[in-house]
Amino acid sequence: MVVSEILIRPILTEKSSKLSNLNKYVFEVSMTTNKIEIKKAIESYYGVEVEKVNTLIVKPRNKNFRTKKISRPGFTKRYKKAVVSVKKGTIDFLK
């Protein structure tokens, strides 16, 4: 698979910025990829050495979509998240 198909986007939240101080970075990845493919993609794209990759699947949550007249029930999307521990160096997301 191509790197752009594996790594969808970095997740930039308050919790992930605290993890970046510990050399851990959070990415949204494709549902079909495994830890080895994620590790190779990050090492080739960002040029850093990856120590460990942890993955988890974020479950969809209930959400109501309100319009002027009605309220429709729905769900947020389901996605796979990877927490990547880097040995040395940092990842620049503005690349």
C-alpha cells in the first residue's frame, strides 16, 4: 500500500500534544493496515526510527442531527487510531 493510503491524518488534540512530549504521536490510519505496515510508512515518510506501535479502533458514538423541523439520529464514524512511539527525533506535521 502507498503511504497516503495507510496514514490518513495526524490527530492533533490536547491529549495527543501531551503525548508528543513523551515522543508518542497519534495518527488516524486505514482500517485494513497492521502494525508493521504503519511502522514502515511512518519511518519512510517522516524519516524517524519507530520503537513501538499501538493500535485501537474507536467506536462510533450516537449523535443527533438537528434541522429546523426534525431531529435525526445518527452516528459518528468508526476509525482506527495508531499511537506511535519514536526512539529519536521528532515528527514535523507541517511537512
